[in-house]
Amino acid sequence: MSKLNASVTVKLHGGPLDGKSAVSYGAVAGSLIDVNHHAYRVTKVENVPGWNELVGTATFIQKPKVAPKPKPTPTTL
């Protein structure tokens, strides 16, 4: 990738946005992007001859579910 701060049109694979595209500013291969509260890992970024923009692909990453903290029970003396 020759431009570090270029717009990257990313094709999304997997998850709820499968087949859609998103634009990420400065995405590089291996970076994690957040698209509508869904995590995707950028797998490839390429230059397109004649375009000012880069294209890439990203795969869906399942975010781990965080269990809620249990509420403390009141203690009596």
C-alpha cells in the first residue's frame, strides 16, 4: 500500500453485513474496523490503477459476549 491515509473501500465477508461494502479511512491489512457496531478484520488491501482509492476485503469477527457483573447481595449483621 503506497498511501498510508487513503480511503479504502472494503468488501465485507461473513456476519450480518455479508456482501456489502464499507469505506474505511486508513485501513491496512490486519487492522480491525467497526462497521455499524460489528467487527471486521481487514485481510487484504490493494491499489487499483487509475483510482485514488484503495480496495480491500474484510472478514467478520465475532465479539466475545461480556457477562454482566453479579450484583452484590446486602449483608446483615
